[in-house]
Amino acid sequence: MEIRAATVLPARREPIELHTGDGLTLVGELALPADRPPVATLVTLHPLPTHGGFMDSHVYKKAANRLPALADLAVLRFNTRGTSSERGTSQGAFDGGQGERFDVAAALEYAEFHDLPRVWVVGWSFGTELALKWAHDPLVEGAVLLSPPLHRATDDDLDAWARFGRPLVVLVPEFDDYLKPDDARARFARVPQAEVIGVEGAKHLWVGEPYVRIVLDEIVKRVNPAAYPLPTHV
């Protein structure tokens, strides 16, 4: 069977709640391999909720649908404060990336409390800003950034990640609306361990199955190299 955009592979999928340090309850889902423990964990941070971003944004939904089965990964998705999806609405209100620090912390605390292994943070657009600003946690092995706009994240945040020392993989669409590959290489040059990858033909939202496959392959290549490259058929 060819893996298509709507393919959903077997996994254990559990509704979860996250509890923030400032007293909010956030809704999410944890997808785990169906019949074995995960070898690593993706904590996903979604695009801007004021522009349609949420835990079901398509790259993350497809990651949860495929990666537990294809790469033995746990995929944790959740709605940041004030964000809604089919799973429900997280308490609170959008705070421009500031109050969301508690949301990031709650997701990482959940992973730690539930003994989820080898945590990598994956941020997309607004989610990259949250990763750069708030994911400097000893639990985190590294981060993958998709379409970073570098609007809210400053050079100080990049310098903080450089000091943090964990790997940083940056996927930048050729036709991104905010930050194109050459500009991204210049901005991320201050992070010695950053690897900036320009993706030919891609746009900010990674629309199209070929681009989703590139993203998921690049994630798996870093997080569980034994499962790389991902199969296109099962």
C-alpha cells in the first residue's frame, strides 16, 4: 500500500491534558508505537493560532499518523493556550509567545513525568519561536525548526541556543514568505551547531505530499537514523 496524504498507520493514540505552571489545562494527543516502546519522542509546537495553526496542522497530523509505525517515535501534539481543534480548546488566551513559555514547559514536564525517551522539540513557524525562546531544557536532545520566521525570536535567543549546545536542524523553504534559505544561513550562523537546509520548491506551509515526506525524513534522519529513509509503501 502506498503511503498517501490521508494514510493513518497503526498506533496507540491517547488524549492527554497538560497542566501549566500558571494554572491552565491544555488539550493534546500522544501517539505511540502500537506494540513496542518508542525509541525517541517528538514534542511538537504548532504554527500561529491566530492564523490557523493548531495541533492538527497537517505536517504534525501526518507525523502522528505515520511516525509511530514507521520510525518507532512517540509524537506529542497539543494546542497552546486559547487554541482549538477537534480534540478541544486549551484554556487561556493567545499571548504572543510570552505566556506560551508555560505551555512549552508543561509539554516537556509531561514527557519527563511519563518517561518518554529522547525528547526532540519540533517547531513550525510560530512554534520555532517558542522552541528557540523556551525549550532550553536539559531534557531536550535537540530541535528541528520548520519555516522559522525569526520575528519574535531574536539574536539573543539564537545566542542562548548556541550556549545550550544542543543540535538545531533548520528546514527553510525556497519560497518561504518570511525567511528564505540564504537569509536563514546568515541569521543562524551565530549558532555553531545549527544546520540550515534549504528545501527546493517548498513554501512556508509545506503543502504537498513530496514536501511533507522531506520534512518527516529529515526529522527521522536525526532522531532515529535507523529508520531513515522512511518507506513510501507499507
